[in-house]
Amino acid sequence: NVSACIGLKGSEIIPLEWDIFSSAEEDYDSENRKLMHQMDEIAIRSKCKGTFVMDRGFDRFVIIRHLQESAINFIIRMTENRHYRPLKSPSSNGIKPTPERM
């Protein structure tokens, strides 16, 4: 798999993350964990500024839950049969999100 991310600085496009990974790697755990780690790295470096824009390959409960719990802004193109309700913000009401089935 190839992951790439770019950002804008004024009118300049800057690379934020580039990674090529394979499930055959020794330290490979799961695609979801790899992708979430990359999102976390970008969020840390950008101080959570901006919005992640992703295609349907990221339309997974585990990814969406991670983004919400990390307070990362995102847009994901979802499959047409997805029924999505945002979690309430844990910081606004003290309720911790309940994990959904993966």
C-alpha cells in the first residue's frame, strides 16, 4: 500500500507524509493501525489544524472512531449504504464513546 499526504502553505504545496508498506513486513500489525499511526503523526505535526479528506477506503468504523476520539476534522466519501451518526464529543459531555464492531 502507498499512503501520501500533502498540505498547503499559502500557495505552496508541501509533503506531510509518504509511506509505502506491505503486509509481508516483519513488524506489520494491521492496515488500520498503520493508517491511524500516520494520521496521528500528521495531526501532531500540524497541531490538528486542517481537515483530513479521504476516499471510501477509509470508510471503516475503526478509522472513523479513531478520528472522532482524536478530535481530528475529517471528510470521508462513504459507501451509499453507510448509516453514520457522529459520536457526542467526550469533552463536551463527559461520555466516553462506545466502541462499535469492526
